Amino acid sequence: MCLGIPGRISEIWDEGSGARMAHVEFPGETKKLCLAYLPDLQVGEYTIAHAGFALSRIDEDSARVTLATMAEYGVFGDENVVPT
């Protein structure tokens, strides 16, 4: 089973190929995601991401609760990552 992890969009741009991409901040790292499934996402919004794609929009409160619960259960390993 794979987990979709909430992240906050910090930057959006269009690639030369026409794909809409974003930098998304997750606990302890920032990743590049494709916004093909949700092209109307905006900077500052939260998304559930999996396998390099933004899959769904999530409100900030839900994202924070989810991240805190994941951290409590050790999903992010032993790095003592604090959700933002």
C-alpha cells in the first residue's frame, strides 16, 4: 500500500512541453510534481501527491492534521520532522 502525502505548493510553472509543474513542500523536502490532473491548483494550496502527480486538493487544516498524525505514527522516519 502506498500513502499519498499532503504538501504545500510553493511555485508553479509551465514546462516547454506544455505540462504544468509545481514545487511542493513536504516535511523535510521539496519535490517537483505534475499538475496535469489538477491544473487549476494555485501557490499556497495543499495537494495530496503520489508518484510525481498532484492527485487531489486538500484544505490547510486537513493537511496539518494529516501530517501531524503521520508524524506521530513515524511515517517520516526517525528524522524528527515537524510538519509545516
